[in-house]
Amino acid sequence: MDDAPFIQSIVAAAGMNQEVYFPKPQVAYRIQTPVTLRQGQILEFAKYTKIYDYTNDYCFKIIGGTGFAVDAKTHVTIKNAEIIGSATALGDINLVNLENLKITSYFNVSAKAIYIEDFFQINLKTAQVNATVNEHGVYVNAVIGNSGQLNLYNTIVQRNRIGIELIGLGNIIDGVNMYGEAIGNDYGTGMKRGKNVYNVMFIGSHIKNHDIVTYSGDTAIDMVLSDDTVAEGITFFNCLFENNKYTIKSNNTKRVSLIGCQFSGNNISGAVAILQGAGDA
């Protein structure tokens, strides 16, 4: 049966700035319509709780008003769940935490496991995004306002068509930090950085994009931009790049620093660590 109306009723009754706790069900929760969270809420599930998403949309939504950042929805947290089928849509938001979440096994051709649009100070803490084989693991966009400060701590993104994409289609993204991140074994690209994205930092991250046998992806970091676009400022500090045909491809990207990194192609034919474009500076 659909548990979404029950969960939504509890969330609505709790009101703003309240914490809502759901115990572990006998098997799992089933959600067929998205659950929308309110201002200041903490939604916590018992550890190891499974949630099956049958919405064909997004399982949980945290969405503010139309005027970013004045109408942003803030101080919202989701904790302790394994979401199977889709994930969480976020838009016009500040100060949002996703903690101890596993998001896995979504095969829809338009699926974006975690979708973030127009934001400040978003944290993914000990999260895992796994097996969105036809689309994105994490998709981050700035449309209305200048967005920034997305932090990923001890987070794994793997076995997706594109692991992480950062792009500012309508405005800029300034500040994405990845601490102990792992991006691996994707079907296309590990991380794709598009236009209007500034100041991205990887610290102690492990980035590999195919295991030679099973997965088709060949590029770890794609920073290739067309001539009318630009992105600036990316730093890799003490990172390991392994099993990539192309580790870094770039064009029209400025201020790229690599400090204390290791590149290992592991005998992949024609492997290239860094492939620069004419527009790089």
C-alpha cells in the first residue's frame, strides 16, 4: 500500500521547525506520491529503513518559493534511509542536510537521484548514490540566483551514467567542496563541470571511472566547455585517479591546480592523465 499519505499527514501535522521520527517498518515504506517537507523540519527514519519510491517523480521534496533566496526553505534535514527507486528533489533552499542516506537502483531514463537547484549551504554527509544507470547521480544547477557552498563529506557516487554534474544554466555556482569523496565505475563520466561553475575543491578523493571489464565510462573529470562559456577555479589535493582512459579533459577552464595527486591508468590502452584544450588558462 501507499504510505505517502500517512507520512505526509504526520509531516504536515508536526508543523514548521519540528522533528519527525518514523520507526523501521516490518519490510519497507512505499511512496507513490512525493512527500514535501516544511520549513525547519528534521525527518529522521530508524537506521536501515528501506523506502521504495514509485512516484516517477521524487520521493522527498524540499522546495522554497519563487524568489531566491528570500523565499528559500531552510534548516531541513533528512536522515537514515535507503531510498530505492529515486530520491530527493531540492530547490530554492538554504541550510539543508542529507545524512546517512543510500540512494540506489533507479533506471528511469530521466532520473536524477539527487537534484539540487538554486541553493546555499547544502551538506551531504556519509551518503551513497548508486546505480542510476541512465542518468545522473547528483545534478546541481543554478537558474535564478547565485548559488554556492555544496559540501560532500565521506560521500560515494558510483555506477551512474554521469556521477555528478555541476552547471549554472542561468546563474553561477560558487563553492563546491568534496572531502573524502569517491566517484567510481560510472557508465559515462565521473564528474562533469559545465559553465558558470567556480571554485570546486576535491580533498583526499578517489576517482575512477571504469574497471576495464564491466563499465563503459572512460572519463573521470570532464571540464570541456564551448568557446562562449567559461568556468574557473578547481583544485585537486591529494587525490587518487585510477582506471581512467581520460582522467581530466578540459577546455575554457581557468585556474586549475593539482597538488600531491596520483594518476594510474593500469595499462588501459591510450590512457591520458590530462588532456587540455586551446581555451584553457
